[in-house]
Amino acid sequence: MSKWDKLLMRICTLSRDLRFDELRKVLESYGYKMNAPRSGSSHYTFRKSGCQPITIPKHEPIKKVYVELVR
């Protein structure tokens, strides 16, 4: 099983030890563009044409509610 498959499996099982960079990698591979936060915020917004934006804070580990948005 490849690293990519293992990462997707961890997202599907709502693993509690996911890092922000791992979710960013998955979202960007599916065509989402990351928008950096403004004025000191830690929340990054991922946008894709035709889809709802996904906002994820850059705290580790990522909370389950944000992993569910990506799943």
C-alpha cells in the first residue's frame, strides 16, 4: 500500500493525528487552491470552482470536524 493510499485511509477513518500539511496535500491534489489568512488569523480557506469553500485552522492535530469536511 502506498503512502498516498495510507493517507486517504487515515482521512476516511477520521484519524485524530492528521497534520495540516497532509490535508493541504490532499485538497490541492483534488484541485483546491489555498488562500492564506489575513491579519493574523490561523484559518486557511481552500477554494475550488463549483464547490463550497473549506476553512481549516492550522493547528495540530486537526480536529475531527475539519477532517470530516475533507472526507
